[in-house]
Amino acid sequence: MATIYDIKPKFQAMLRPLVVKLHQWNVTPNGVTVSAALLSILFGLLLYIQLHPVLLLLLPAFLLLRMMMNAIDGMLAKEYNQQTRLGMFLNEIGDMVSDAALYLPLAIWIDVPVELIIGIVVIALVGEAAGILGIAVGSTRRYDGPSVKVTVPFSLVSLRLHCISFRFIQTFI
């Protein structure tokens, strides 16, 4: 089954000039990782507190920015020999905190039971943790499966569109 990770080489090639510049400016992978997590928490808080539809419309662009930052921190670490254990820890925990911060506020925006959104977030976090366990057993970090970080936003957007279309159809019945 093809995944969004299949486009990773082209996505990284697009980001490479920026990664080179960031390295020249002495930006560290950990700095990018922590910045991405903090921005995600702030955006998630805005989504939760503001309740403004414009923020919801900005969410896909923010998720793309977060995906870019996620790729950038890894590229900086690998291509410039800056991989550290702390960096791996920050990256994995930062991803999970960011996911929760961005997806949980959607429980108030998507017209489905709150428990469903919480369930999706829990499944996504368990999927992330399972992927990390590959390292613990002497293998590699796994990114495949239906609940990986890149697939979840698309699932939530699809769920939202389904709810909107269902409501639209109900108006004619």
C-alpha cells in the first residue's frame, strides 16, 4: 500500500536549499524540533480558545509547515552529522505532544462525538509509540501503518468533510 512517505525524497529535495541555509546559520536540529513542538502547542491552544473558523482553515497550512519542520530537523541531523540521543528523544516526544496539541482541539470543531476524536488521537499516539519500539528491539524506526503521523491529519480532514457532506445531504431529506 502506497503511503505519503513515498513522496519523501521529492519533499526533501524541495527543502534541501533551505536546510543548507539553516545549517549555514547554525540552526540545530534540536532547535527546529523544539520550535515545531512549541508552535504546535500554541496553534492548538489558539484552536481551542479562539473557536474561529479561520484558524480551522489555516490548519492544513500549519500541518504542512509542521511536516516541513519535521523533515528539516531530520535532514539537518543526518546530513550534517548532528544526530544525538537527546535529539531522537526530543523528536519523538515533540511529535507526540504536537499531534495531541493539534488534534484534540478538533473535538470541538468536528461534528462527531468527542470520544471519537480522542480515540483517533490515542490510536495515533500508540501507532507512533509502536514505530519507536523498532529501535528498542534492535531494528529501525517504523513509519508504516494506518496511524502514522502523516496519515492522521488526512483521516481527520476526511472525517470533517464526511460530516459536512452528511449534514448537507440531510437538508434535502
